Amino acid sequence: MICAIQDSALLSTIGVMELQQVAASFAYPQLDANVKLFIFVLAALFYFALCYPLTLLSRYLERRLGQGF
């Protein structure tokens, strides 16, 4: 799950680049630099909010399923 987002070079590049392009399309027309910064920080928080719970789930599943029989 998390590997598809972070470890795959293609998906990571496409995902991060697409998120950056969407954030830029909202930010660059703005005249106020603080609004631009807010939009980019919001995009970074969105990426973090997407990856962090998946990382926790991945760690839990690795511990749970990694135990020997």
C-alpha cells in the first residue's frame, strides 16, 4: 500500500509532480505571497495526511503478520 505511494519511482514522481502542479495552478495566480505559501503548505500537509496513516497501517501489519508460526 504505502510502497505504491512512496517507493515506486514512477508513482511517486507522478503523484508528487501532479500534486505540485495542482497546488501551483491554485497558488501562482494569487498576488499575496502568504496565500501562495499557505497553498503549498496545505498541499504538503495533504501529502503527509495521505502517507502517514498508510505508514502506520503498514508497520502494524508487518508486526502482526511477521510473527512466526
